Amino acid sequence: MVALGIVVQVFGHGLLTYSFKHFSSSFVSVCLLLDPLITALFAWIIFAEKLTPLNMVSFLGVIAGIYLARLGKGSQKAG
């Protein structure tokens, strides 16, 4: 269990660090807002959790925010 946790953490942080090479830190931090969205979707699929209409509105808000952040000039790393 400890080895599995360490491998997953190293892989996850490695991908996060790699993304800083291509995107600005502000855009990467906005994309980290996808974590609760993905967790809720997995809970819905795997555990048959109920998603309320407020969840759907918040999902759309997060997706729209990431899309708008991607359209901005500061999302691409200069270079």
C-alpha cells in the first residue's frame, strides 16, 4: 500500500511538474479545479452516488472557467 501510494504520488507530481513546461502556473492551478469534478464523476459511476442539479451547474462552471482561462493570453508559456 505504501509503495502504491508513493508511485502514484510521484507519477502525479511528475505530470504536474511536466505541465509547467508547457503552460503557465496560473493555468495549471485553474486546471487543478478538475480534481473534485473527476472525483464526483467516479463516485457517480462506481458507487452510484446521486448528483444534484447544483453539481451539474458547478461542473459547467468549472469547465467554462477552464475554457476561458485557456483562451486568455497568459495560458501559454512564453518561449
